[in-house]
Amino acid sequence: MRRRTSVPVAAPVPFDPAAACAARGVLGLSPVMVARAMASHGVYAVPPQVIAWETGELLPSEAQLVALARALWCPPGQLMGGRAVSIRDHRLALGLPPEELARQLGLTPRVYAQLEATPRWTGDEDETYLLAQALRLTPRALVAATGRGEELQVLLQRAIDGRWQPQAKALARLVPTLGREWIDHALRVLHDEGHTSGALWGGDSPDEAEPPPGPEELTERFWLLLDS
């Protein structure tokens, strides 16, 4: 008997009900008019649905979000309240069809759909770079969207515990939009800071001992060094 493969369930589309209500108010459209405008874009909804989205009782689907944004003459990202996290979210925020993004990455729509559906992006370095450019992602947003946060934390800890240079090469592959000189600077500082405070982490006495920074603290320090 053939075993069934589980299909990942997509997370709900980020949506800001207040933003949708405000956008409709600016245009002076009624829920009926919004529903009609959405229908002209090939997505059918009824006025009660429009109201339910604005009150937060319902969440629109991907197709409904894009059609609603077109009906309200605004980018989809405006209706998402700046809550985009995943690759899917950032693509929707720009109103970019998956087929178009696949073309920009040099992938078939099927392969791209598989990559987007996985929690961790497995594209190669060139594909990751093109993804960041197409979706206008900052390095921090790229790491979050591709699910590579834990890998970044491991590399940062290794840079502190041992030689930072090998980790710089790996990090450049992980976040290809970062300049190598910036990566080298940040890792060198983290390494030096770790060894300077290492005695306190070991502690000559319990009163003087300080706990080593946690993964989240290291990551935040890394981003701050890149911004400085």
C-alpha cells in the first residue's frame, strides 16, 4: 500500500483589518462596490466577507488578498500591516505571482513552489541572492524568510569559540547579499569580545562570573555591528 505524503499546511496570510478598512474609507467605497471590483479581477466575494475581513472575523486567502488590494488601489503589503515574515508573505506583499518570481530565479514554477512551501529555503547561493533582490529583502529579513536563523546562530557561536575566518565564508554563502568586508568586521569583533569576556564567563569567582551571551543576543549583536 502506497504511503501518503503529508502536504505542508500554509500559514494564514498576514492581514491588517484596520488597514483594509482605512483604505476602503479613503476611496469612499461600500462593501458591495469592493466585492464587485474584486470580481472584475476574477475573485468573487460577497459584501459580508468584506466586512468580516475588516472586523477580523475572517482572513482572506492569498487570491482574495491580492484582489482586495487591487480593488482598493493599494499594494498588498499595505493590507498586511508590515507583518510579512516568510518568502510567501514577502512575495504577496509585492503582488508578485509565483510564476514570475520563479522566472526571475531561473526556476520552473513547480520547483519554486516546492522551495517556497518548505520551512527552510534550500536554494543555492545564486538563487538566494536573486531571491533577496526580487523580494527587496534586507539581510536580516532574508535570514528570517529563509528559515536560516538557527544556522546563523551556530556560525556566530563557532566564530567566538574558534577561528572566525572559516565561519565568514560559510556566512557569506548563507547571506549572499552581505559584503564580505562587513561580515569579516562583525565576526572579528564578536570573536574579540568573546575572548575578552571569556575570563568572566569562566569566572575567577562566582560573584564576578557573567553568563555567556545566548543565541538571540549573539544574533542581535551581529546585526548591530553590521548597522554601525
